[in-house]
Amino acid sequence: MSDEHLDGTDGTVEPGDSERVSPDRSAQPLRSVAGGEADRHTGPPLWRRLAAERWGEGPVADAMAAVILTLAIALGGYQIYTALVLDLDAYLQRVLHLMFVLVLVFLVCPAGKGRWERAVPMARVDLVFVVLAAMVGLYPVLFYGDIVARIGAPSAADLTMGIVAILLLLEACRRVIGLFMSVLAMAFLAYAWLGPLLPDAIAHRGYTYQRIVYHTYLFQEGIYGLALGIAATFVFIFILFGAMLLKTGGGDFFVGLAYCLTGRYAGGPAKGAVVGSALMGSVSGSAIANTVTTGAFTIPLMRRVGYRRHEAAGVEAAASTGGQLLPPIMGAGAFVMAELARVPYVDILKVALIPALMYFGVLFLFVHILARKHGIGGLPPDEMPRLGTVLVSGYHFLAPLLLLITLLLMYVTPLQAGLYATAALFLVASVRASSRLGLSDLAEVFVIAARNALGVSVATAVAGIIVGVVGLTGLGLKLSALMLDAADGRLLLTLVMVALASLVLGLGLPVTASYIVLIVLAGPALIELGLPLIVAHMIVYWYSQDSNVTPPVALAAFSAAGIAEADPMRTGLTAWKFAKGIYLIPLLMAYSPLLLNGTPTEVAMAVLSGSFALVAAAVALEGFLVRRTLLAERLALLAATVLILFPGLWPDLAGMALVAAVVVTQLLLRKNERPTLATPPG
């Protein structure tokens, strides 16, 4: 693919990092979207590649590859067994799940890179860590009866195992997530110990290290708390479903279907990326995984038709992030939300659907504006996939998804629904030779699922430490009181503080962990101000997604930038602009019945006025609708956005009228300009 500059619409060459490329008519037609591990590899299987990356080549690497494969299959088999049988104690189920995860972390994730890895014989140390991880995982299982018998009076062995488990988890977190989250967890543990020495506003009576370790290791309120329980049940099954969907070629089908619907229109590849990433993101459960799989295909296509590097990457990152907000699966945090709010998961899906569609609607508008602004067309006819061909090749992938949605709507538990959908996917994939999984393919599905589960399980386990300390010390109520005092009881200021806190937490925490920590710290403040429970949870959940697209972290955006070979910070800022709905839609949730918490008329008015606000914000930010906007038009659109966000019918009507006036003005000005533009100069 050519990376040369292309003349802009005004006939000048734009400077910079290959801002725009010419449409390459000789480029290959649609190919596999899955990329990476999702494709049917002709090279070594994933478990051998993981072993080679960590252990090099030779007999040791071969042995480790066999161990990784065995553990991945054992973890997947264990998860399926516990989902079917459902008679294992919840604490023990989580203990064994985390044991598998920690062992795999120390087998596939290096302690460091470069000089550190060469200077320290970490391979031997990691083998010790593997043994210790197995010990601290098996200890509560083997001595469960004794531990229960001496509840409240831990033995020296209990405390020793607890300390080792905490240290191993923090080290695994450093490797998989990053140092920030490990340090944050240690700060919370220190807070539990040093309570009497702290300022009065956050002080507490303090706890001994024995009580802290016991509470963290041998209770369902610490490491093995609710957050890990969700990751070890619902989330893993859906990760397995997503891995199988990609491996069987379902990703190709859904993205190909998206391009059939949008590819021929202006900016078609970007619109296809939005639709395709929405479809895949809603079943993959991970913004970053969605970015690197679908992005490997959508970003080059967007580049070919004329989108700039950072624009193509930004569209993909914003669309993949939105996949965490779109039913039927959403992200791992949605399952946690259902448990924390004590509502059926299907009720979460019902209230989440309209805001998610509004998010994708404004993202769709952004890419359309960019296409019109830069004169970008659709895919050439010879590169357009044929709808009939796509449907014939992949219609069977619709059955498991429809089954999943049906079961969820029938209030079947997400765990059982995900399990049945995964089994159905395996069966329908076996019918067609093109999607049938051999033994090696099936083994790779388990390895992909196990690898993708590492980050989620480790993050939720460490988040459990933080949640446990918050519950033990009452820190959540203290911080909520401080937020209410600082905001002087005003909801808008409190929402701004929650958004800022989410951004700070997002510097080092994955979105699920960020949601868990933020809801226990700031959730009570939102509820105290009168927001319904589900609204408070949904607002925090939406804000927790910002780390995927907001610099200086922007994990999904940076992943997309790597594919597009774009500047990471510029891509992050572009994705942040495209994903503006993450910040505006929660305000609509707070001030209007957008989450179905009103009459049908009120909900319809909230959707209509909210859509006007999102359109106004998008056009004001991009400075273009059907022509370049004037300064007065942009100011009017910003004013309209503020008016609509302000609660009340009359402000909504005034804001909508302003937006309509700007649209009419744009259309009239473009109509008047056309004869002038058509007249030859001179």
C-alpha cells in the first residue's frame, strides 16, 4: 500500500505524516478481518508462539508450550464444568480460577525487558512463582474445612499464604496491567494499616496486618470477592465465545456484512468500521482486542480511500470502545454492574441500548462529516463485497447470536446463556467446512481465551483488594461526603469530579477495574444527590471507558495508532473527539429519562433532544456540516448543546431550534455558493 502524499481538494499538498493516501485501485479485495490469533495460521500455533516469546527456542520452550496448552485447556474445561455443575462453593471456584490465571501469567508474561531480563535469571524465578501460585491456590481448597472451623482466628500458615498470595498478585498485576495499579493497591493496603495517622476527614481506627491479610485472602470481600467472581464465571464464558467467533471466521462475516451496508457511500470504509466494530465489540467484550482484530482490516481500507492516518485509527478506536457500551454483551463491567446493582443483566441491556445507539449515531455523523469535508468516496465497485455472497458464506453465525439475545431476554442467567451460545456456535461452525474447527483450531480457541482472560482476571482480583479495603474502612462514604461538600450539593460539579476521577484512575487501571473502584468511591455521592441506582452505575460505567480514547493513556487509540503507523498522541486526541458521546451522554442520563426512567413521551423527548445536542457538539467540534461552519454558527451550536443539557422542556426546545437554524443556514449558504463554484475563474 502506497504511503505517498496526495493533493488535497484545493490542489495543494498537505505536510505531515502521509496525511492522506490516494485510493489504491490495485489493492486486494476484502480479506480476513480477524487478524492475529483469530486467523487460521499456517505458522506455529499460538501456544508455541507464546512459549517462544518467553522461553526462546529449544527443548525448554517445547516443554513450556505443552504446559501452556495443557493449562489453557484445563482452565477452559474447568470454567465450562463449573458453569454446568454450579455446585462448587463460590469462594473455592474463584480461588482455583485465579490459581490457573497466576500460573499462566508467570509462564507467558516476562518480568521485564532488555537488560533486566538478561541480567536476572528470571526464568528460574518465574518457575518458583509458578509453584508458589499453585500453593496459595490449592491451600484454601485442601484446608477449607480447617479454615472455616477457625474463622476469625487465622493461623500462621493462613497469614503466610495470604501474604504470598497478595505479593504474587501484585507482581502479576505489574506484568499484565502495569505498575500503577499495583502501587494503587499497595496504597490502599497501607491506608487500612495507617488509618489513625491520617487526616481526620479520611482517618479510621486502623487494622493490624493480620486482619488486613486475613480479610484480603480468606474472605469473599478481598481478592476473591464479587469482581473476580464475575470474571471467573460470566466474563470468561463470553471471552471464550468471542475467541471461537473469531477463530471460526465469524468476525469476517460481521465486518463483511457491515461493508455491504455502508461501503458504497461517502466514507464507506469508515462507516463500515463503525458498524463492524460495533457488531464485533458487542460480542468480544474488549475494546483493545476489538481494535487490533478489526482494525487490522478496517484501518488500511480507510487509508486507501483517503482518510488520514490518525483519523482512520481514531475512528477504529472510538468504534471499538463503543462496543463495550452496546448490548448484547457489552464489557465485563456490565456484568459487575448487574451484580452490584442487584438487577437482572437483561435490565442492564434494556436501558443501555438507546444511549449506545446514540453514541454510534454521533460517531457515524463524524465520519460522514469527514468524508464530505475531504471529498472521500466509497469503495470502488470491484472491492465491494456482495451481500448475497457474504450471507451465504456466514449466515449460520447469526444463529448463536440470536440464541444469546433470546436467552437473555428470557432472563436466563448470562452464564448459562453464554454457555449455550458458545455450544451453538461450535455446532453451527461444524456444519460448514469453511468454519469447522479441527482439534488444533479448538485448542487454539482455548489458548486465545485463556490469554485474553489474564488481564481481566488479574485486574478484577486487584480491584477486589481495593474494594475490600474500602468496605473495611468505610472510605467510600468518607470520600462521597467530601465530594458532596466540595461540589456544594450540585450534581453537575459532582459529575465533573467523577469524570476527572475516572480519567485519573484510567491512567493505570483497565476500564473494568476503574469502574469497580469508582463506583464504590463515588457512587454513594451520586445516589445521595437523588440519581436512581441504575443511572448512577451507568454514568460511572460510561465514564470508566474514557481511558481507551483519552490521552495520555488511550489504550485502544494507541493500539490503533500502531496499526496505522500514526502519531499516538494525535490519534488519541482524534479518538477523544470522535468518542465525545462518552462524556456528553452521561450528562443526558443524569438530567433526562434517557435510561427509560420516565413515561414513553418523556423518553422520546430525551432521545430527540439528546440527539440534537450530540449533532450540535459534533458539528461544532469538526467545523463542518455541508460546508465549513462560520464562527457564529459554531458558537450557536455550542450554546444549543448547553441549553439541551440544561434540564427542562423550554431549554430543550430553544436548543433544538438553534440547531435547526444552523442546519438551514448551512443548506442555504451551500445553495448560494454552488453557482459561484461552478463558474470558471476569470
